[in-house]
Amino acid sequence: MPSGALEAALDPDTVRQKILAVLSNRIRGAIRDPSLTCAAVLVPLFFRDGEWWVLLTVRTQHVEHHKGQISFPGGACDPEDADPQATALREAREEIGIPPEVVEIVGVLDDLPTVTGFVVTPVVGVLSHPFPYRLNPSEVAAVV
């Protein structure tokens, strides 16, 4: 692929629009199982220095579930959360201090059941870079 074509293909607006188009034109696999605890994660994508990045967190050893694991920011749904998107945005703010206003939700992926009794909804969001962040030291050891 010629370098001009590659640059055009990686253009932030082009990629964002393609992700939005793909995720909005599909039937999402939703799991409705009352025995599983509702949870959501933010799949945060951002464009920096000519490349696309995915932000991941390393959980501390102090959290109740998934100690030391690499994960997306997220957690269990609260009763006041309107939907999985609200849960993902709230958890991202709580864990890594990312304000919801710098996140553009571009879609929701299929629900995933876990062996620990959760059903997790991945919410894909594009972050405006640079973005402010602040780690919650009781939940997040690092970002990678």
C-alpha cells in the first residue's frame, strides 16, 4: 500500500467513521441471564503520533476481582447507570479519571460471560488526544 494510501486509511476521522459504520450496522449479541452480574468496560482507542492506540489498565492487588490482571477500565453496573455505556463511562472516570466528555462512543460489542459470574458489555470509545487522566491507586496500578 503506498504511504499516502496508508496515511489516508489511518486518518482518525476515517477510522472513527468506519468503526461507527461497522458497529452500528450489526446485530449485537446480548446475554440476558439474571444469574450473571451486569458489567461494562470501555475499550478506549486514541490516535497519537500517527498511530492508533488501545489503553489498558493493570489492576492492583487490592481490588475484589481480577487482581493484577490487565484489563479495560470497567466494572459492575450500578442501579443508577442508564445503560452499559453509562457504566463504562462512569467506571473509566472512577478508575483512570477520564472525563466522559472526551470519549465518543462509537459502538457496543457482543456481551461476554466470564467464569467469575459477570456478563461484560464492551463499549468502544474514541478518546480525544491528549486527554486528562488520573489513576485511582486503589484500583489501577498502571496504564499500558
